[in-house]
Amino acid sequence: MNEHRRQILQMLADGKISADEAERLISASEESSGSSTETPFAPTKTRAKYLRVQVDTEGERDNDGPTKVNVRVPMQLLRAGVKLAYLIPSATLQKANMAMHEKGIPLDLTQIKPENLEDLVEQLNDLTVDVDQKEAGAKVKVRVFCE
Amino acid sequence: MIPFVAVVSLRNHQSRTFRLWIPLFLVWLLLLPLGILLSPFIFVACLFCRVNPFRGVALTWQILNALTDTRLEVENRSAGMSFHIL
């Protein structure tokens, strides 16, 4: 066990930090130690296989106690799903463009190429969304990430 | 490969787990003749909508293949449910 991890666990044992904070610090220290050993010319980024969505709720909102939702969607499904956009007829895309322009969204869907959509899914590898919300005595935590 | 089995697990407040294995390959076998019967109509509908029918079929196949390993879990103190496509 390295010194950083030992210190973090000691802080956790002393009650100076919460379990969540400890987890975050350990993952951050692992990332930094991992990146320090990487050579700049050899990226070790692996292709994500799944998109994960985790929702944890705890509090007084319902009487059933904490609720956990865990969704794992294969990235392959997303890749196949975005390809459905190729099937949209151009007349429909024009209609969608007009509707978006009316709403003030200056986006031309006819200009989106299949490669753009695939790039979009590829970029999801680096996506992490963390939402912590506390309202009316209930705590909601949402995490979206790729693994 | 297209998914062959889906597993649905249900847990009640007494921590009793009920697991149901759904043989999806039987569903595909049942849908196959229906798909063949409907293929002319699907073909005409695709042409009417100016969609390449072969591309549509290929994409549907890709989506079916990609469904494998999809997992959904909802856990609560009193109950739980999970759905896993194998």
C-alpha cells in the first residue's frame, strides 16, 4: 500500500474526511500516480465498453429507504443507435431544422455527417457527470460515466 | 451475436428473490416468420419514406446485437428489480 493511500485511510479512520471524500482522494491519487508513469508518446487510454448511469437517493422523500438505480448500456448500442440518424429522410431533417430555428437553435442537422456522430460517441469516453442535490431532506446523487 | 436470454430478478421486502429467465431466442424464432411475411410491406414503407430498406435491416440487426450485456438495476430497502440481457 502506498503512502498516499495510507494517509487517506488514516484521515478516514480519524473521522477527518467522509467515505465519499476518501474514495475521491484515492481515485485521484491513483490517477495522478498512473499518469506520472505514463510516457507522453504512449497513450494508454482504453475504449470504454459501457455507459453507466447511477442514481442514489437517500432521505425522507419516501419510506422505503435509499433507492439505487444502476443502468449499464453498452457503447456498441449507442454507436448503433446514432446510426439510426442516417435513416432520417432529408425532408424530415429540413422540418426539424425549421422547428429548431423557430426555437432559436441555429443548428443545421443536414450538415451532420455519420463520422461526426461516431466522433461524438467516441468522445463520450471522457464524459463524467456528477450531480449532488439536496432538497426537502432528500439527497440525490447522479453519476454518468463511461467504463 | 444477438441476445439469447434475458434475466429478470425481483426481490420483495422479505428478501425473497424471484428470478425469471426469458429465452429470447424463442422470441426471435417466433418473430422470424412474421418478419418474412411483413418484409414486402416493410420494403414498400421504406421506399415510401425514402429510406434504404437494406440499411434499415442492417441497422436493426446491429442494434439487436448491441443489446447484449445491457443491465438495469433498481434497488430499494423493500424491493429490488434487475434486468439483464445476456
